[in-house]
Amino acid sequence: MGLSAAALAVAAVAWPVGSTAGASPAWVDGGLHVVGGPVASGGRVVVLVSSPDRSVWLEAVDAKTGAVKWKLPEGFSGITAGVVTDPVVHDGIVLALVPAGARTSRLVRLEGVRVVFR
């Protein structure tokens, strides 16, 4: 099973710049703290990213440029803390667990979000 171009672009980011691994990164974003993913879809890479305030965001990153195209706050509802959860994408739609209550609430609503807006 081969990797898509988007997955390869993200894999290249994991290597330190100037490494001897033979990879030549197309772009590098050292500021992301990825806690889930990556999942490639429609020329984008969907990841779960943790912010310094410990909030979590679902982000779609352009695989060619590294630019964040959109982001949504993510909630985990009853998912056990510390359990890795990768984004799920089907036919260009990512399933998002968007917080539905106060920040300390575990209430979420399920949204199907187009990875690429047209």
C-alpha cells in the first residue's frame, strides 16, 4: 500500500531539517503539536492539534504549502483522556466532534465538514 503525496509531505516534516535521511521537505511547520492524524484527503492533511492552553483543534493543512486552510475546535465527549483518536475522513467529509457546551462540558455535536470547501 503506497502513501499519498499529502502523507509523504507530512512524513517529511517529521525529519529534522538538514537530516541525512535523504528527505527534502516541501515545507516545515515546527509549531504544531499534533495529537491525532495525519489523514490525507483532497490535497489536504487533516490533523488534531493541541494548543498551549490544552484546547484541541481539528485543522486542514494544504499538503503543498503547509498553510492552515481551516480549523475547528474539537471535543472528545466520553473518550478516555490520553487515548489517541485520529480524524476520520470519508468521501472528502471529516467527522468533527465540536464542543456544544461550556469549555468544561463534555457535550459535543457531531458535524460532517468538507475537507475542501468549493
